[in-house]
Amino acid sequence: MLDKNIISVKGVGKKYSEIFAQNGIHTIEDLIMYFPRGYDFINSSSVKSVFEGIVTEVLRDVSVRKNLVITTIKLRNDSGRNAKLIYFNKPYMKHSFILGNRYKVYGTFKETKNYVEILNGEKIKDFASEIVPKYKTIKGIGSTYLISVMNTVINEINLEENLPREIIERRSLLSLNDAVINIHFPKDKASLEEAINRFKYQELMYFFVKTRLLKNKLNRKEKGIKYKIFTQELIDLKESLDFSLTGDQNKAIKQILIEQKTEDSINRLLQGDVGSGKTIVAFITIFNVLLNGYKACMIVPTEILAVQHYNEALKLFEKFNIKVRLLVGSVKDKEKKSIKEELKGEEPILLIGTHAVLEDDVEIYKLGYIVFDEQHRFGVSQRSKLIHKGKGENCDVLVMTATPIPRTLFLYIYNDMDISSIKELPSNRKKVETIHVKSEDKDSIYEILKKEIDKGGQCYMVCPLIEENEKLDLTSVESLYEELKSSPLSHYKIDILHGKMDNKTKNEVMDKFKNGDVDILISTTVIEVGISVANATVMVIQNAERFGLSQIHQLRGRIGRGSKEGTCVLVTNSMNSVTRKRISTLLSSNDGFYLAEQDLKIRGSGDVFGYKQHGDTGFVFADIINDIDILRKVREDIDYIDSLNTTEIQEFYINVQRKLDTIDKTICFN
């Protein structure tokens, strides 16, 4: 049933199936995995949430202006109170209400003297409870219709269990079938909580099992590549640097080189604070791999960062006749084809790229070393896919993160990886002062920017949104750009950067900023990871209350990278007790390791990774920080089912391995 096309569902014709398909919903499985983004908890005794009455009049549509049609339906309840249902650009709604019929409606209420005005009201029907799911809007599909279609499918599903029976009984988990039903149409809050708990557990269980299976391929028992250490060439490379390596950097390089001398596969985590110099450690250890005649690949999460690393590598290896190639989305097809052909050859190459490297037609002969920069941005399946491109020998893997892993979390997730830590900052890293300013104090912010730019510095201003949103009281890139254009800063060179731009435009904007042709760059968090502009001295973070500790620490790490000290300005709209504690912590510390631990204590919500897990790691329900108690249970249960070793347990592991090998999207939400 799950693989049936969406058009097989009653009420879904060709028109709607095409709209669903345009939004990634092709099958029944796709539909039931289109989870609610929230719920309306209806209280039928409150006139502010529900109105029940008889339709007294269905008014003709009124065209107010171009592209705005208003549809109005009138209702009266048993006490004589009147209501007007008002719909914007939904003329079809007049066919949903029959004169004289009784309906129960919920929505956004506005009380007037003579009637209740209900904007875009929804009819309550066909629910076992009055908890109504809210789905992300699909253009061309009304929410009432979507709920109706979902209800039809949910009533017919009969899903096979995907967790071992022993685990479900041990933890009193809902069955998969009941969990899916209750996540879409919960009978009550307790049922909803049980469904969410089931999916949290399931996601974390699959995460751990997949991670364990992948690590089994990389552990020290497997024969890897034994490299010769080119001591003199490595010394020459170090001496060519225009800075001295720190003790921690040298220690990390030594640890990796010692491992390269053995036949054991390397599986190492390199964690270091923002600006601690992890990239040069990676480049030096890559250099030794290339000298051995193997290829190396560095994969990063954004094209901007890939281009930056590519330019750094060209400069670093210029004297050593090392071939460096860049494979990102914006590379022209002809050049891509040429690079892909080179990768099939014998010659050692350093390939730097983004997710474009994961494309099926990218084959890398003699791939000896993979470096994942900002490792949490790449799922287990993506790492596995790249490793399998090596075709033969077990290549070494180094994963790097500038968001130090809290010790508590490390014990559960990374305890069977080798680890190198860089806590010592390079001597050329300048001090960054962090200050807090309220959003209404614009003059202070302008003065800080003006002072720094007049001294020759450049500034970042980071916003949580790209476009203005009436429902959210947040600063957007576009609204801030317009504001600055009519402010005392209007005579400075201002530009914008955000994720909706195409890669070519992003790169052009960053090049202008790096070349000093932009004084103020207004951006989203697209600049948070790894971007290095030596002349940037100010980081203004708008709506700082909306960002996690580690994310803010990443952002302020973009400044103070040259010869000048930096200033990070945290601008807040509102302050609750959690925000005050977080701001206070940021003002008092520049230590990323300390801040990572505080994330666990203060809030969590994915802050340890700088962003909510949603999508990037496959977690839809689980939060790897706030759900640490479930995480502990999962670790205990993996040991428990391993001790049982029943046929069912073996089939469970085989099923997970298959999903890992085929990189499937499945009902396990992984």
C-alpha cells in the first residue's frame, strides 16, 4: 500500500496528484510522512476558539481589488449570537457550507459588538477528538481538503513494525501503526505524547544502529592503507606557512600521521574551537596522502566555504605541484565532466566540494582520505555513500567540527571514535569583545558600525529571516537593507547575502566583501561556518534571542581573524529568563568548549550543533540534547538486544544495513 501513487487515494484526482507531486508527495508513504507542523487544541466551551451554529446566509463573492476576493458565510448559534466566516481568495469555500445546516468552526476570532468575525475558519468534523492537525501550507491545496485526504489514508493504513518486539515491550512503546495514526489525529494529548515519544525513540535507535554499522566498516580491525611518511616534504610545507602552528595543532597532526603509518583504518574526530586552525591540520595530513599517490576529498556544507578552502589549498600547495579541483553546483557542465574523468585516473588529486561530490556519476579511483568539514551537517548515509566511492581499499576518515561536543554527549555518540582536540587558539587570533544592545537603541548600533568602518574595518549584520513576515516580530535581511539605506549609514557600501540566492551570486557577493568593496554585509546564517575575511571587525546579530549559544559563538568567530580586534553586538527584541542566562553566558565567555556544555544545561533544542536537527541529520522529532534521557535508554537497549541475538534482532540489523547501503528514504524517518 505504501508505494501506491497518491492518485489512488479517494478524492485525489489528476489535478491534486500533480500538486502533491510538485511538493515531493508522490506515494501514500510520502503523504503519511507529511507530519503536522503543530496542532490546534480546541476548547469547545470557549467562544474564542470554536463557534457552532446554523448557516443563515452565503453571500456572493466580493472582489475588493486585483487578486483579492472575499467570500463571506453567516452563522447563528443557539443563543442567537451571529458569526461571519471570512475567506480571502477561497471562493470555493461557499460550496462547503449548505444553507440551514449546522457546523462547528474554529479559527482566528475577532469580537465585534454585533457578531464574531472568524478569519479562514475550519470546519470540525471527522475527528475522534478536537485536537486538529496543522500542516505546512501546500499552494493550491486547502487545509480542510488536506486533512480530509490524510484522514482517508490514515484510516486504511496497516504498517508493519520496524522495531524489535522486545524493545517495544521493554519500553512500552506504541506500535508504529498507532503512532502514525496518533501523530496525525491524536485522540487526546496523552496519545499525542505517546506517538511523539515513539518516534523520538525510533529515530535515535536507527541513528545509533546506523552509526554503529558504519563504524564497524571503519574500525581498527579492518585493514586500511599503510602510508609512507614524507618527513622532509611535510617540514617544507610547514616552513612555507606565514604563521606558526600551535602545540595542539602539531599534536593533532602527529596523531593522524602516526595512524597513517599503520594498516588500521583511521576514524577520527577533530574538534576545535572557532578559529583554532583545524583546516590547516587537515591540509597537512592530506598532503602526506597525496604524496603517497592517493586521492583525498574534503567535503563541506556550503559552496561559499568550498570556494574558500579551494583558494586556500591552491595557495598552500602552489609550490608542491599538487593538483586541486573544485566540484560544486555552480561549476559548468563541461568542467564538471573533465574533473570527473580526472578522478577516474591514477594521478593524486585533492578534491574539494559540496554535496555535488555525492552524485552517482562521481567515481574516485584510489580515494585514500576523506575529510568532512562541519561533520554534523552530513548524515551517516551521506558519509557512507562517499566512503563507498573509494572502490576497494578502506580509506581513512577525518570528521571536523568547530562546535565542540559536550563531554556528556560524546560519551553516548562518539565514544568509539578516536578524538583530537584543539583548544589553543593561534597567536594571531585577536580578541573579540561581546556586548548586548536592545533593538530600540539603533543609534548605538549605528555608531559602532560607523566607528569601525571609518577605521577601515568591515561589518557583518546577521538576521534570522530573508523576507519580512507579518506574523513574526523579527528582523529580515531585506527590511534591514531598506532601513540602512535611509539611515545615517546610507553612504556606506551595503550588500546582502542569503540562502535563496543562486551560488554564482553568493560567490560574487562574498568576493566583493573579501576584496573590500562592501562595508556592511547583511546576511542570514549562511556565513556562520568557516567563512574567513581578515578585515571583518564587527558582527551584529539581530534577534540574538532566536539563536543558540553555539550558533552565536560560530557567528562571532567570523571576526577578529586578521590584525584587528573584533566586536560582536547581540541585539535582542525580548528577554525572558532563558535569554538573559544565555546572553550573560555569551558576554562572559569566548570558550566554545565551555559554551557547548552550557547548551546542555540551559536550553538544548539543537543548540550544540548550532541549528535544529530537522532534515539535516534526519531527526524530525528527536532533539539530541533535550532527549538525552531517551538517548541513554537507546544505548542500554542496543546492548540488551545484542545479548538476545534472536532471529528478529538479526533481521532488524539486516534491514537497517540495507537502508544504509541503498540510502533509502523509509518509514523509519531516517
